[in-house]
Amino acid sequence: MPLIPPDWTPRAALEPLHLPWLAEAGLELAVLRLDALDPLVSGNKWFKLAPHLEQAGRNGVDGVISLGGAHSNHLHALAAAGARFGFPCVGLLRGEPQDTPTVRDLQRFGMTLHWLGYGGYRARHQPGFWEPWRQRYPHLQAVPEGGGGLPGALGCVALVGMVREQLADLGWDDYHSLWTAVGTGTTLAGLVLGENGRHPVFGALAVPPDHGVAEQVSALLVEAGRFDADYHLLDASRGGFARLDGELARFLLDSERDGGLMLEPLYTAKALLAIRQEARAGRLPAGSRLVLLHTGGLQGRRALQAELAQLAGYTGPAVEAQG
């Protein structure tokens, strides 16, 4: 019994983004709106999840169990999919119980939550971690944190085709590079596989370079049989995962005002800021056409709106309304 309907294939629109600094640099930028994919199940997380859910259906299990934090886009997409398609989900969460907008959504969607503490969550990579959970939930299939692994990467291959089939709507015959924010590297690896050498893929790291993303991407590509690939990693982490500062906050809020596209600060805003930095450094030639994935995650921004406004030094109803 499939967990998701085999004909449910949401499509994301490819839309131009107009910002003053893009015009100044002579760049054209289009955004693949994965954030607007579906009212419930949005972002790149769906494409990483779908192969795991298809496999769970083939294995005849009732639902899935996975891991994440109190603001996890992955758990949010998983719980939303469970609510939409009627299969049970269990979430193993990092840290102690917290009340966040994301956690409230998980509960509203019907996900069963277990808080592991910080030490318990760090043990997730140790041998035997899953055994007690398999015994407790024998009819659920474990999905890796973030929907990672080669199945998750292969699920993102289709995003390249989604871009290419909409180029004519922009009046483009081609583009020069494909950009995405990077957390684990799973989506980046999928884009590299989907491009198959046609265009370089740039990944803006939302985590510091020493977190092993380069090694993870390389391992996924080797597992997929790709031993040469055109991709580049840029450090956009601002010094740490989920690290926010005044420059980033102002850039995000100014970009929303000027471009009319809502962003989130942990991934997509950092990727867009990395593009501006590359443009101002002269590494993106005038006339270049770029495609950026909006990887979603707007649900997690709700807990950060006040901090963004404070960091940016912006106050008042206009800023608060953007949340």
C-alpha cells in the first residue's frame, strides 16, 4: 500500500527576481519557488522525502520515523505529508521539550514526538541507535535525518528538469549556473546529478566548511557512479549554523521589500547574499543568467522574526507585517 499517491507530483514555478544590485551587476536571476510548492508540503524537503516514502510503501510499513530539531523543516514536511496522506509519523527531537511554532505544527499534524535530550540526539550515528525504536514502532520505517542519503539526492534530480522546462516562459534559452543553499549536501548532489555536466552548481554553505559537507557530497556522487562533477561550495554560514547578524538581517528584509519574495534567514537568504558577494567581487560576469532554488523553510522563520528586525535595526508595523 503506497504511503503517497503515485500521481502526486507537485510542480514549482520558476520566477524572475528583480533587485537593484542584480541590475547593477548586469545579472538575471530566476528563483525556483519550492517554498510555494504546496500549502502544506513545501521546499526541497519534499523531494528528499519522496523516495523514502515510496520505499516505505514498497516495504509494506504503515508510516515513518525520523529525526530533527525544534525548528526542523524536514520534520515539518514529513508531518505535513503524514497529515495530508493519512500515514502515522514519529519524530525524535533534539534537546529538551520546547514550544516553537514548528513543534506546535508537528503536534497539530498528528506527529508523535519524543525528546531525546542533547546527548541522546548525538548518539543517532552510533551502532544500535535505531534498534529500540524499531522494537517500539515495528510498523514504521526509519528515514535518515533530513531525508539524506542517495535516495534523497536522487529525489532532487527532477528539480533540474523542472527548471529547464520553464526557461522559455522567462524568454531564456539557457542559464549559466544553478545555485542552492547547502545544509547536508543532499540536494546539491541531486542537482549535480541532474545537471550531468551541463551547468556548474554552486552551493552556499549554511554550515561551516569543517562540518564535512564536501565529503558527504563527494561520497553521494561516488555512490551514484559520478567521479567527476562541476560543483563549487562557498562559505555562506556567517560563522556557524543558524548564525544571524545585522548585515544578513538587513539584506533579507531589504530584498523582501525590493523583490517581493519572502525569504528565510538560515538557507535561502544566505545563498542569495552569497550571489551578491560573488557579483561584487567580479566573479559573475555581466550578462550571466542564474537560477536559485528557494528551498522553503519559511515555517521556521516565524520564531525568528523579532530577532531579524532587532538585528537589522528596523522596527515598526512594516517589518512586523512581513512575518
